[in-house]
Amino acid sequence: MLSGMEIMKQIEEGNIVIKPFDKKNIGPNSYYIHMADELVVYDEDVLECKNKNKTRKITIPEEGYVLRPGELYLGRTVEYTEVEHFVPILSGCLSLASLGVTIHITAGFGDNGFKGTWTLEICCVRPVRIYPNMKIGHICYFPIVGDERIKYKGKYLGQMDTTASRIYKDF
Amino acid sequence: MLSGQEIIEAVERGDITIKPFNKEQVNPNSYNLTLGQELYVYSDGILDSKKKNKLNKITIPDDGYILSPNEIYLALSNEYTENQVYVPQMSGRSSIGRVGLMVHSNAGGGSIGFNGKWLFNITCLVPTKVYKDMQIGQLWFFPIIGDDSIRYEGEHHNQKKVKSTKI
């Protein structure tokens, strides 16, 4: 896993892009990311893997927004990232986890070659107020072993907005 | 972590076994796992960590099955894997996370030496319809550092059937 200093070096070399970038967000072996001011929720009683599900957008005001248990909120990072030659992994802040908030449901591994903002899968155990621009997690980078000819051409390449699941494209 | 092409080459040289293996399921640095047709749910109202809890089988019909929140569904991948050289790690795909489906309740780390199908512990936040054979999870492979003579011989070794948890 890359150290904080190595992440900075890779940014200078252009293998990692983080925008906006601020040195104060470099950790010992990660980069801290922040919550954008929008949430997306599904507007369906039953989510379908085979079909596109209806969604609704919520803007998080400056005074914050209270998340409710039992609801799935999609959010996104303020930061836009690109990566070549490393595998990025997103993880939530320990201090948010201690409030019972998770920001991703899967392992958080990204793909080598991914470009875009990160969509967050947010849920909570108790009602919790969150705020725009708050620190919500960090990205770590793993070296990749072997030939990199298989590039990310996935459903979410270049995503800028909070992006609902496109699993229906698999069927 | 192995690149997708390196996963293909590791399968070809026998360092990783994935059966069935389909190149279309290879990603830039992972391999997609598909959902088997059978789900298992615990039939006891309160689960007891000290006892073997009873399981009921559900077969996913061709037109899908709606999962309910507050239930845990156990299922296996269609894929059988052998991992003698690299450390496998399993988790859900991004598209699965984005509908609030979790396919494992812990870190998803596998052990070097683990042979078997992968057990999904599936939970959902809202009712969600799933289908058999859908690409639900993915596997990553990490090189191991140091002497790897301590091998996985745990309770899920060679698993080809869903079994109740053994604590």
C-alpha cells in the first residue's frame, strides 16, 4: 500500500489525479475524501436488479440532513479521481463508523483505470445528521501485479454525479 | 493485487483454479462471481451462537426472488475456486452495493489454501429482487509475503453445500 508521501509523488507523476487536491488531506497511507451536498434515494417499494429503479435527489443543506435507519442513501465524494497502475480502495472514517454510519457496502475496491467521483452507499443504525463537505473517508492505493492490458470499461467510467446502480445492464 | 490479465495467466498456469472460468467475468483487477440457485435462511427465531441453527432452503425461480430486509440469506457462488498461491478476498460488486445488497457481513478475506465455493451472507436494506446466475460478487487476489506453510483447514474447506455456521 502506498504511503502518504508516495501518493503525493504519484500525483506529481500523473498516475493519480485527485481534484480538488489539498496536502492537508494526505494521511500516513491514504488521502481523506469529503461528502458532496447531494444524496440520491430509490423511489421504489422493491428494488429490481433487472430494471432501472426510480430515484429522487436530496440536497444536503448547510445545517445538515438527518439520515434514517433502514434507508439506503447514495452519496458522492467532492473529489474527482483518476488512477493508473494502482488499485484504489475507499474506506469510511473510523469516527463515522463509531456513529454506526457505513459509507460503502462492498469492499470498496476500485478498478485500475477508474475515473470519476466515488458513489457512496450510505446507511446508518441510528438517526445521524451529516453535513456537506464533511470528511467521510479515505482512499488507499495498492500496487498492481502483472500485465495491465484489461482496462476499466465499466458502467461507471467517468461518473460525476451520484450514480444509482446500473446492474440492469448485466441482463 | 493481481491485474485481470495476471488472474487469467495464474489460472492458465494452475496457480488459481476457478471452475467454471469465463474470461468475460475478468475485470481490471478482479473476477466476478455468480449467484447459485439456492438460498438458505435460518428457521429459528433467535439464532444461538452455541448451537447449530436450522436452515430452510429456497430455490430462486427463473423470474427472480424478492429478498426481505432483516433476514440473512446464505448462498453459494456457482464458481468453485482453489487458492494455493494467492490470498483471495471476496466482496460484492459496485452495482450490488448501490442497491443496498451486502453479500458478506465481514471483511470478506479468504485464506491461502482455501478450496471451495464462496459463501455469500446476503442482506438487503430494502426489498430487492435477485436472480440466479447474476454476477453478484467479485474476487481479488493478493500475493502473500513470507513462508506460507500455515494453510487453511477451516470449517468451510472444500465447501460445496451451504452449512449452518459452526461456532
